[in-house]
Amino acid sequence: MARADRPALTHDATGGPPSAESARRATEAVWRIESARIVSALARYTADFELAEDVAQEALAEALVSWSRDGTPTNPVGWLLTTARRRAIDNFRRRSALDERYGMLAGQLTEGQASSGAPAPRDGSDDLPWDPDRVDDDVLALMFVACHPVLSPEARVALTLRAVGGLSSEEIARAFLVPVSTVQARITRAKKTIAAAGVPFELPPSRERRERLGAVLSVLYVIFTEGSTATTGDRLLRPDLAYEAIRLARMLATLLPDASEVFGLLALFELTAARFPARTDPDGDPVLLEDQDRRLWDGSAIRRGRAALARATAVGRGLGPYGLQAAIAACHASASSVPETEWERVVLLYEALGRVAPSPVVELNRAVAVAMAYGPRHALSIVDEMVASGRLSGSHLLPSVRGELLARLGRTAEARAELELAARLCGNLRERSVLLRKAAALS
């Protein structure tokens, strides 16, 4: 008979003994879905973000052994929380004992114990206090902590994917094509920086929340962008990374139902991801927009994106940068073909985006829209101004667009040279092959 203070355990569906593989699948599923709530609850309990993440990982490791031996508990989240809480209490006790020894040596026992900063160990019930009314605030606080301005952009991305997304260091490294040791170092430095800066595990004051929310949205945007068009490697798309960003954006939209730009970002993600099934051929090579089979576009994602965009419009006072990008994506989603796209509206939206969030990439995209709406000659003047100013130098995007415009104007030799330059600058092997094929076709 199971102990009364331990959740009942279940075995494999076959009725046989649990296996290591079934335990692994169960822990991965629970962690991917519930990691943010687990870590955030532990962080509130311990008042120590690094300790919360560490004991959660320890509990996960213990689950792999225990669940393969005893079966998966009927309440796996409660099991993980209880186990992690015990590890935290053990840590508190060790820390308290160490402080006591230091205090005795210094003749300042009382001061030594008080300076430990750790909550007193609690005995009694095995269940970690779990206030449903606090869960949403805890998860939101975890996002704000992981995206704190004291961290570098790279550290924010790594820590968000680890603490909020539940991805392993290996998964993050694979997604961004960097060594595992680099990801681990970023996460370790991030946690130490948060501790050294005394960042509290709590929602920032309302006066800071808007500014800090921008950092959170920026991190999710970086994650999704890398998933939708990989900067390096031999794959155009990294869907797992993009869909993780969508999952986190949905979570954020649930937590902040009146934040217009959160819904604008979610709409952008959904509408962009809707085109994923048509963006590559069976061999993984890119399929250009004009050649995509729009019947493959995900209609459900388009509907979700439009609904999120409508929500962004309803709760905001005008669309922000992410909402405007979503509105542009909606223009593509509504069109039956490239020629049928409302290119004049797209131009206007890019002009608005350039006013609220100016950047060379926005200007280059505006030039592409101008070419579709008013012809390549008008667009080439915009691009030539960018070349003269040195903006986007070193990026393959500028010569790629310029090569396309020159080809449409019949300036074949110049176009081929620009496309070959773009191919040399491009870090993604799939995109590079497309550019080289275009250049060769001009021969």
C-alpha cells in the first residue's frame, strides 16, 4: 500500500513494470508544460532564483530514477514540487549549519545565523504551498526576472528558454548552433548576475513594467525570428524554436490580457508561422513567396493571428511595432496571390512602422513593398540611398534585394554581381543556394 503522504503511482499502460523510457517521456512532458510554474513557485518559496532552478533540476533527475522504478505519480507536478522543496530545505539546513559554525568561530552566533538570508526550514506537510491565485503572477515574475535589463541579450534568451520554456542547455545550443558550454556559461552568469544585482523575485512596480515588458517581448521576438529564418546552418526553419516562442507568447497574453503589444506579437507569430508548411520543399530548400502553394498555409493559425490582431487593436491606442508587423503579415494572409496583395496598404504600414520603430531592415522591406506597388525603379532609389549611407553593410539582405531590383530593370550583369555578393555574405546554406541559383540563371 502506498504511503498516505505520497501521491499514488501508476505503471505502464501494459500493466507491466515501469520503464526508464516511459519515465523519461513522462518527465519531459511534465517539464515542458509545467516548468515555468514549478520554478516560479519554488523561486517564491526560496527567495532565491538560482536555488529554485537548481532544486527543480535535482527533482527532475530524481524523477527519472524514481518514476522508472515506482511508476509515474498521479500528480507529477506535486511530486516534483515536494521533492524540490525537500532539496531546498536540505540546502537551507546546510547553509544554516555553516553559518552557525562560522558564527561560533567568530563569537557571533546570532549575527551569523541572521546573516544567512535563507528562510527557516519548515517541517510538517510535504506539500509545497500552492496558491492558484498566485500562479499567474509567479510565472509573469519569472519572465520579467529572466529578461531583466542587467542581463545581456544573449543571456536573456538563454535564461528565458531554460527557466520559462523548460529547454535543456543541449536544446538551446542546438537551436542557436552554439556549443553547449557557451549556453551553460551564459545561464550560469545570468543567475549569478541576478543574485549579485539583488533582483527580487517579484513583478516590477507598475511604473517599470511597461519598460521591462519591452525586454520580454524583444526576447520572444529574437527566439521566434531565429526559428522562422535561421541565421546560420543548413536549415531554413527551426520550427521547434519558433513554436516555443509562440507558446511563451500565448502564456504572456493569458497573463496580460490588456497589453496590446503582447497580442500584436502573438498575432505576428501566428500569421508568420501559418506559412511554414509552404516555405520549404520536400528537400528543405526555400520556396519563394510567389511560388508557395497557399493551400498549404495553416488556416487555423491565420484565424488565431487575426483574432490576436483584433484584440491588439481593441485594447490599445493604435498598433505598436509588433502589431504593425502583424498587420503586414495579415495582408499577405488575406491575399490569394502575390499580385493580389494590397501592396499600397503594405507600403503605408511599413511607413508607419518606420516612424515608430525605425531600422534599416524596416526601410529595406518598405523598398520591396514599393517595388511591388509602384515598380522597381522607385524602390531602387531607396535601396541606393541605403547603400550610400552604409546601412546594413555586411548583411546579405541589402545586395539580395538590390540584385532582384536590378534584374527586374534588365541590368543583368549588375544584378548577378549583387546576388553573388549576397550569397557570399549569407550564413544560411539554404538561402545561399537560392541566391546562387538566381545569379546563375542570369548568366
